[in-house]
Amino acid sequence: MTITKESVDNRYEVGVLAKALRLLDLFASGQRYSLAEICHHLDLNKTTAFRLAATLEQYGYLQKSPQDRRYSLGPKVLGLEGVVRRTEPLRWKALAPLEDLSRQVRETAHVGVLYGGQAVTVQLAEGTHSLRMHTWVGKRMPAHCSALGKVLLAWAGEEAAREYIRRYGLTPKTPNTITQPEEFLTHLRQVRAQRYAIDNQELEQDLYCIAVPILLNEDRAFAALVVSGPAPRLAPNTSNILPLMHATAETISKEVISGLEHLT
């Protein structure tokens, strides 16, 4: 038997998830649909269509009008769309500076933003060492135990940091994760004062990350720049790498701000 891409895809397809994604695709045009119209367009029975729509509504991916009971895209999808639009200039303006930095330090360099309590990678350049940190665009990490997230929480301010703790908690990922609220807030104040954050095996054992803010102005960071690698190799080089990171972050900031100005 010849294994084709199509047969592999079908083999691992999750039926209910596939139906839910088809349902979301139906709303890509921005139109609103009744339950009967969803059944018609997707060839679903009423019970299945209702369960899918109700679940997506519960999680914020669809919303239903109380007036005519028609469905439309919900705030979760619209929020994701906003993140994509905001980060698109960052992704492409950051690529060349990230590649330059990665070549200099030979470690993986990436930029990211905060979304829904998580630090999200939006662009990267892989390091050249055979043993290196592997990441990907779209990777998500808890903000409180990642250098990326800690930098952005530090620049978001103490009120925002307290709200993060209240909503998401400080779940430990390793023995090094900071889990006490007041200790974490003190740590964020230190991050803000020194203008960088360290994740010393707080997210994963043996992983060490350095992050600096990418600033819109002195009081506002719109993203963070991170260099990551094995702790024994990267930690001793922190002081040498930081000046290169700050210079790269400034370059990215100027490129992104310049690009945004051209659009206005």
C-alpha cells in the first residue's frame, strides 16, 4: 500500500474538530448565519450543528444575536485577528535583525508578544549550534515563567501584573519557577529597573533565556526580543550578549515604527 499525504491526513483527522473548523470557515466572509443555514451549507443535521455552534459560542469563537438568533464570529476570533494585524509589521521588520543577531551569538533569537496570558513567538532565527533551543512561530508559553513574558509584564505595569496573577496564577513549571505573588512582583520591578529579564530554567530544565523590551517609547513595550539556549553555555555569556540584544531591539523598534508611519 502506498501512503500518500491524503491518506495520512485522513488517518489522523479528528472528525468533530474537522466539522468545527469547517463551521468556522463558513463565517470567513463575515456573514451571519442561522442554525438552519449552517445545516444547509455544511450538510449537517440540526443536532450536530447546534452542538458545534453552542460549543464555539461558549468558548468565544462564535456569538449569537438575541434578536434574530443568527451566529457571527465571536470576540476570540476577532481578538486573534487583531493580534495578527498588529504583529504582521513586527514579523517582517524583525527578521533581518534577528538573523544578524543569531549569527553573532550562534543561539536562537526570537521576538514575541503577550496574548491571553501567554508569551507568543511571532518571528525567529534559529541558532547554529547542533544543540540549541527549538521554537516556532505561534509557540505559546506561560508569561510568568518565560523571559519574554516577564519583560512584557514588567513594562505593562504592576496593576496589569496583579491582574495576570489573579486570572492565570503562577503555576510552577520547574522548581525554579517563581510562584509567590509578592516575590514575582518584586522580580518584575527588578526586570524593569535593569531593562532585561532572565529565565533561568523556570520554564524548562536546562533552558536559559534572556529577554529585552522592544520599545515604542520609554514607558511602552510592544514586543520583546529573546535569545535562548542551553543554560551551561548561555548563562556565562549573558553580559556579553545583552549589549547586542539592546542594539537589535532598538533597530527593530525603529524599523517597525517607521513602517507604521508610512501607513498613516
